[in-house]
Amino acid sequence: MTELSGLYTYSSALGDSESDAGTFRVDIEPAGPTFHWSDGTYRLHGYRRGEVVPTMELVFAHKHPDDRDRCEEIVAQVCNTGGFFCLYHRLVDAQGRTRRVLTAGEAILGPDGAVTALEGVMVDLSRTLQRETEQTAREAVAGATATRTVIDQARGILMGQLKIGSDDAFQLLVTTSSHRNVKLVAVAAELVQLANSPEARTYLDRAVRAIDLHGRPDSAGGRRAG
């Protein structure tokens, strides 16, 4: 539980009172999954603690209809195989507000190889993306410079984490952007935000590995190791 405790600290550091982030844990049990949400995760969904009992049905009901099938597929996959996951999606809260959310975490395997729990963090990127849009509208040149800076920072993160060249790192970002149908700067901003938050750095490596996995061009679906 040390890792999860660190994520609670991260939720507070991001401004938990404004619903920027929250943590979660789902214990997979024979009688059905048991959910543990931080206060921030309740607020991200538009609730206060005690107003609802989290269930898998409730979780998917709050996913944007256009993102729901993809989220269900990813959750089903990691529940079967274990491992890390990182996805960008839209969440519609109880008040009907759409949030743009980054969810990162891990499906934990027990001694028998079966998944025993899911745990991770949800980060609301809506205000970050809104600020970027407003800045770009006000100052096109400054906005373009800021965008290039974020992309260059993300490229540097991938270069350092994966020990690859600048061109390969940029191509991974481009491929991930296309694969997820998300703007390149949004993909870059996710990485930079995780890298700049010490409490969230636990999940930086998993996010990098997810980008590497989806961005590799060889026939096996992966980038060839150098």
C-alpha cells in the first residue's frame, strides 16, 4: 500500500479540493470487485463520499459514450493479463460536465498469476488543456512556442527513459497521437505533467512503456530494441 499512499499525497498536491486528481483501488474478489476511492475520485465523478457505492457499472456509466467501449476493452485486457495501463478519456460527471482525464495504474497479480487488484490515479487535464487553448487564442506565436516546448520536453523524456534518438522519440509521440486520436501536444503534456510531479513519477515509467508499446513499428507490434 506504500505506492497507493503516495498517490493520495499526489491527489492533495494537485489541488484535491478542486477535483484535479484522485486515487482508486479495486480488489478483485470471488463475490465481486470492491472499490476504494479517494475523496478526489468521488469529486471527479461529481459525488461526495457516501452518496454512491462505486461499482464497475457506475464507473463505465460515467465514461463518455464515444470512449466507453475502448475503456471497457482495456480494463478487460489488464484484468486478464495484469500489468500497467495508461489511457486518456472523457468522463461525464453526475452534473453532466465533461472532463478530460488521464487514468494510469496497474493490475496486480497474486501468487497464482491471477489479477487480485487494480490501483492507480486519475488526473483531470481539462483545465490544463483549456489554459493552453486560451493562451494559443490570445497569443498565437507564444502559444506555438509553448507547444513546441512541451513536445520537446516529452521527446526528451522518451529519449532518456527508452535510450533512443530524438527522431525515434518524436515518431513515438506522433504514432501514439494518431493511435489514440488525441492531439500531439496533449500526449506530450501528459508525460510532462507526470515527470514534473514527484508524487506521480511512479506512473511515469508505465506511461512511457505504454507509448513505446503502441508506437513500435515492427511487425510484432513493437519497436525493436537497440
